[in-house]
Amino acid sequence: MPSPKAKNPSRSGGSPVLGSSNGRYEFISLTKPLNRSTPPQLLQRQGSDPTTARLRRSTPPQLLQRQGSDPTTARLRASESPIRRRGSSSSTGSASGQGMPEEDGIRLNPSFIRVALSSLLAIDLWLSKRLGVCACEDSSWGTFRPLMKLIEISGHGIPWLAGTSYCLYKSDSAAGQEVMLNLLLGLLLDLVLVGIVKAVVRRRRPAHNRMDMFATYSVDRYSFPSGHATRAAMCGRFLLAHLVLAAPLRVLVLLWAGMVGLSRVLLGRHNVTDVVFGFWMGYCQYNLLEMLWLSPQALQGLLGQLS
């Protein structure tokens, strides 16, 4: 005959599960943690649940094995626990209360200037490649390549230095010598400034360029800025300001300066931004030359101090 305690197990302060294998009832304490080992009777009850049985029948055994052995699934199950959810919500609340760090905000939001420069660089490379129609003989405008190379030589530094030195030597008037002397000073200043900028920036020439240029030096393998464009802009302003020229000649000087810059892009020597910056730099170099203008008297006094 069973004992009264076995019939009324709820009076002992526990919750009965099922009878164990030795015929005695086991109780689960409400104040102690649960045992990890599940009794076989509880497994039998879970197996007798019709919903659980249908789910197990619909799931392939290979998927059940993979779910049990997959470490990702185990981590997901562990993260679904109430303790982890409470901890994550508390940490999220504290982080939102403190606010996002400034470095993270800058990292997530790139600056507008950087995006604008990247877009401008992409457009510059695309446009320069499309305009390089005289880069080689088999290009679409390859027949005009000799003419473009002739314009290229007309804007080179060596012909300008040689011609200015010859005119300075042959000039008889003081005004002519003064003009030629300052033009020579401007050409030397142009070589120095362009060389410094090219050595600092070190931008490579376009990939479709052929290195068959006339009289190149070490810094000439770099592209930014265009030395021909700076020289054309500075010399064009100098000739228009200090030489008495008729209107057709003034127009011819402007056309020559523009064709020199255009030939650099058509031949594939430079990108568009190299030429545009070169024109601006040459324009500013003329202003600097006007500030450093040397008269024959100032030159004689300078030579007297040096001697």
C-alpha cells in the first residue's frame, strides 16, 4: 500500500517529475539549480508530445545532427538565453546613454571633400583617356601626331632658354636687355617651381602615354603639373604685356598657348587637371615675376655686391 507522502507530493515543497527506475519518486527543489542531466522519463514525455513528434518527423536526421554539432548554432542558442538578452540590453542601453565616440562617427561618415576629390579624379582619368586621340600612330587621330609633337617642342624649356639668351646677347638697347633679362629670370623660376611641385606630388603620367618626349629629365616622368602649360601661360602673359604687338599677333599668342596645353592631353602626356593647374600656376608665376622685376641698374648693383 503506497504511503500518503507519495500521493500528495506537493506538500513537501517540491515538484514531482516522474518515478525513477528504482520505483521511488524524485522531487525538484525550487531553490536549487536544475540538474543538467535530464531523466529518461522526461525524455519519454517529450517524445510522447504530438507537436514535438511531428517536428522531429518533418526534420531530416542529418539536419538534426548538424544543428547539434554546429558551433554557430550553439552560440546562437546561448545568445538566446534570458541572461544574455538582459546583459546585452543593459550594455546597449549604457552605450546609447554615453553616445557614439567621435572617431566612430567620423569613420562611419566620410568627409564630403574626400568623396568629391575621388569623383573628380575618376572623371579626370576617364576624360583624359578619351581625349588622348594622338597618343600613338594607330590612334583615331594618329595622323596629327607629328603636328602635336611640333607644338610640344615649341613649348619646351630648352628652345625658350636658348632663344631668350640669344636675344639678350644681341640686344643693343637697355629696354630690350631689361625685358629679355626678366624673361630669362621667369623661365628659370618656372623650371625650379615646376620641378619642386612634381617632386612633391609624384603623380605618374597617364598609362596610354609613350615616353618619346624631347629632352626629358628625372622629374619629367611625373605628370603634375604640366610644365609646358605653366610656361605657355607665363610666356603668353609676358609677351602680351611687354611687347608691342598688333591684334592678329596677340590672338596668335593666345592660340599658341591654348594649343600647347591641348597638345599635352591629345598626346597622352598629361591628364586634364595637370594642364588646368599648369595654366593657373603659370598665370601666378607671372605675378611673382612682376614682383621680382629686375632693372639694369638693379642688376648692376647686385653684380657689384656679389663681386
